[in-house]
Amino acid sequence: MNIEQFRAYCLSKKHVTESFPFDDVTLVFKVAGKLFALTGLNNKPATANLKCDPEKAIQLREEYSDIIEGYHMNKKHWNTVTIEGNLPTKLIEELVNNSYNLVVKGLTKKRQKELGFI
């Protein structure tokens, strides 16, 4: 998966926005104003930070060399994933979905209902 495919996949999800809140090379994806993915546009190969359940995060890091502790993030809840590496596109999409769903689940029930998630 390349960076444009990653961007398109993130933007295909409901209520997602993209912005550059930190600098002009760190692209951030949010759902309902909450961060679920970010990528450095200058990273070669391309990587992305994705939220993950702590136990699953450890399992993924042990299983895949292209998944490491979240760079500049809470290492317990975030992984850095090499998206232009050896990981299958389907797995990267699953990791994006998981990150997105974790953030949505963290929204208040009222907000989830307003946005049509429940």
C-alpha cells in the first residue's frame, strides 16, 4: 500500500477529516475531531501511527517486523506501521479499521448517536 492509497482508505471512512496541525509534513486523520491515524509525508518508506488495543499491539509487534511501538506516541496504545513494506494491504486496512473503531468507541454514546454510529 502506498501513501495515496492509505490516505484514500482513511478518508473513505465516515466523518473523517485530514489536517496538518503539527507541521506541513505530518498528516493527521481524525474521526469526530479525535485522532486515529497520522503519517509523516517525508518518511521513506511510508509509515503510519495507528491506535491499537494494548494486548493486540504487543502481539502484532511480535508477529510483524514492520510493526513497532508508536513513534512519539503512547507506546501502550499506538503502533507505527510500515505501510510501504511487506504487510498485506488487507492487514493494513484491518489496522486502520481497528484504530478508527477504537476512537469511535471512545466517543460518548450521545456523540456516537449524533453521528449515526448507533
